[in-house]
Amino acid sequence: MIVMNEAFDPAFGEAWTRAQCAGIMSLPGVWLTLASEGETPAGFSLARIVADEAELLLIGVRPGWRRRGIGRALLHATEIEAIARGAGKLHLEVRAENPAAALYVSAGFTPAGRRIGYYVGKDGQLFDAVTLSKSLDAI
Ligand SMILES: CC(C)(COP(=O)(O)OP(=O)(O)OC[C@H]1O[C@@H](n2cnc3c(N)ncnc32)[C@H](O)[C@@H]1OP(=O)(O)O)[C@@H](O)C(=O)NCCC(=O)NCCS
């Protein structure tokens, strides 16, 4: 939650509450990957697999740890774990205009769709989500 609270701007309604995290983490097929420096958490990814398709639910890196390759390493670790769990594809959703999209595109994800008004920001403003997918066959 330290990472969650620092990494996600409340303006965009992307962060999850502790209760939401606890709820999903008790479900089968869900896993958390934590990046840390010693005992200090720097970032995490949360993903799940259903049948042979995996979904990256959240990825975040604390502002002071960004642009050091932690986000890319978390994404790669998530892909490797998804393969180990039997996934052939990894899907994710990102807010349209989120600079994080550059990370996904450079990692080989391609756009698969758009959800209008998917995220609800703090002041009720709606933001579209772009769905991206990547085949894990070639990794
Ligand atoms: C997206 C996020 C996880 C990236 O973490 P990070 O540790 O900074 O990522 P990396 O250092 O591995 O960056 C890898 C590449 O992604 C791209 N990238 C990352 N952040 C970027 C930004 N703000 N603007 C443009 N490109 C960006 C760059 O190509 C970067 O490579 P470079 O630094 O060599 O140019 C981090 O910015 C974050 O937590 N954002 C807020 C939460 C969020 O929006 N998460 C995604 C939606 S769930």
C-alpha cells in the first residue's frame, strides 16, 4: 500500500484500496511481484491468470525510484511468471494518455481495444482505457 499510495495519482482513479487488494489476492491465480531495495518497497505488479490468458492488473513504481528500469523488470518478471503458470497471452489496460503506455509498447504490447470512460477520477471526470495485449510465445 506504500507503493500504491505514492505511485497512483488520485486524479485518475487507478489506485486500489487495501480491501480491494486483499480481496483479489485471496483469489486463485492471482500473484504479486514486489521490487524492493533492501527492506524498502520500490514497486509492485499484480497479475492474474484465467485459463491460458494472464492479465496485468496493476503495476506501480514509487516516484523516487522511477526511470531506473524497475517498471520494465517488474513487467518482464510478470511475463515470465505468467508463462510458468501456463499463459500464452498477457493483457493489460492503461489509461489513455498515461505515459506508462510507452513502457508497454516498447515491451512489445499492441493495442487491442478501447473502453470509453473506464476510469473515474477524483472529481468524477472519466478517462478512457486502452487495452493492450502481447503474445508470450516468443519470449
Ligand atoms: C509506469 C511505471 C510503472 C514505470 O516505472 P519505471 O520504473 O519508471 O519504468 P522503467 O524505468 O522501467 O521505464 C522503462 C521505459 O518505459 C518508458 N517510460 C517509463 N515511464 C515513462 C514516462 N513517464 N514517460 C515516457 N516513457 C516512460 C521509457 O521508454 C522507459 O525507458 P527509458 O527510461 O530507458 O526511456 C511508473 O511510471 C508508475 O508507477 N506510474 C504510475 C502508475 C501507473 O500509471 N501504472 C500503470 C498503470 S497500471
